[in-house]
Amino acid sequence: MDAVDRFGEDDEVRVERVDERAPRKPAPRRERGVAPEIEAVGFGNVAPDTRRKLQGRLASAAEDFQRERFTEAKQKLASIEKLAPDVAEVLELRGLCKYRLGDWKGAVADLERFRLLTGSVEQHPVLADARRALGHHAMVEELWAELGEYSPEPALLEEGRIVAAGSLADQGRLQDAIRMLEKAPKPGRRPSVHHLRRWYALADLYERAGDVVTARRRFTAVAEQDPSFGDAAERAANLG
């Protein structure tokens, strides 16, 4: 599972939306190099000097995340947590770092806390995929239902659908997984990246189910839309 982010990664993972709003009174002067979304983060009742230090540390961690230096980013975020616990944006980004490092339990701990503090569903696909990796299939189903109830943006919903289908497949319910992806809304004349991701996942499921003809057709459809999309063209060719 790749995921959907406001700290600047590609459209895979979404670290992302700050729920807080800027105060109506004039904002304090911003330190050079600190982005507005970082400046808007609340760090609790810390001294102004400490706040500026934490802003710089969060900005540095966000840059590390963009550059895929996940261990370094996680360490900086842990140091922020010691001085200002339960900062939603810090928990969110640290959870995503842990996810990228394959620390499923750590990712679940941070992203569940982020979910509790904000009520946001923005990281539900990532949280669900970490749960899936741990075999928590009932929780994956719960997160998928909650994501659908809030009707988020199509790309986010699609990521959640792919994870939920993968969870079904992990339980040996391949036909249920295929039906879930087949029932998804059809794209317009120009499919978006999230549509291609679903097509690819569906092709993989068909191959696992032994339907080589349909799998090849699906992989080919992805490759025709975007020849550089993963290994879709190669997989289609390998299926004859």
C-alpha cells in the first residue's frame, strides 16, 4: 500500500491535511524557511523559543520524509514528542515513517492516536494496510466502512478500497476481493492514477485466482494508459 501528503511526498502517501485553522489575529512573523503549514502546527504550551525550535525540527523531518530518509525523520519526530506530546501532525508523520520502515505495530500506535485526536480519515488507508499486515482483518473492514461513510476524495477512497480487497484476498476470499474492485465506480474517458492502481490490483487478483486471460487484459489496459506504470507491461507479457 502506498500512500496519500501535506508535507510534500508524491501522491502516494497522504501525510497531509492540517485540520487547524490560522488565527484571525495577525500571525507572528514567520521564521525564514518555515512553511505556513508547519507554522500552523500547535505545540502546546511551550516557550516561543522552543516552539521555533520544534517548527524547524518538524520541517527538517518533513524534508527527510520527502527524501525517503525515514529513520532520520522518525528520530527527529520522537525528539519533538518528548517536548510536546500528542501533536497530531507529529504523530501522523511519524506513523507514516514507521509504515514505510515496515514497523506495522508502531505505525498503528501513532496513526490510531492521530485518528483519535483529529477524527480525520485521511490516513485510514495507511492505517488499514498496517492493520492488514498484522492480520487484523476485522479492523481493516471497520476502517473501510468508516472511510466510505465519510465519502472522502476519490483517490483516498480508492486506496482504502484496494487495501480492503487485499485483506479479503489474504483471507482466501479472492472472489469477494475481485467483486469489491469490480463494483467500484468506473472512470471517465481519462482514468486517473488511482484508477490505474485499482486496475493493477484487480489484474493481480485475477492472476492469483487463475484467470490468466482476464489478468493479462487488465495488465495490458494499465500499460496502454501509462507504459511506465510499475511492471504492468512486463506482467502482461509474461502471461502470454
